[in-house]
Amino acid sequence: HLELNADVTWGEIRVEVLDDTGAVIPRFGLKVCQPVIGDSVRHRVEWEGADLVSLAGTTVKLRFYLQCARLYAFQFQI
């Protein structure tokens, strides 16, 4: 899974997962990403009906959408 260290007290963060050409990977788009809110060093990003395990071994890019938020770091966890 994807974890964020972020302060999202007043807004939200959403994340899209892209393939190596920059196209959004189906089931990992902006509309199905659950908004991340609150202040935490370990926010977990989730998409409706999708799991990042299905992309293991694949090259991906991330696109972050921040609204009134501060993103300090992100990491993939097993």
C-alpha cells in the first residue's frame, strides 16, 4: 500500500497511479481514490475496489492532487 506523511487538516489529497507512458491505470484514477484527510505521518491511500498488490513489479508514476494540504513524504509498504 501507499502511505503519506501529510498535513491535510483543512483539505484533501487524492492520488492517481499512472503507467510508464503517463496514462491513468484503470481502477487507480482520481475519481475512485478515497480522499486523504487529517494530520498523520502514515495516511494510507486507498482506491475503491483496487489494491496496489496487483501492480507489483510494474513501473508506475504517481500524480498527487493537493487541496489545502502539505505533503512531506510518501512510501510504499508491504
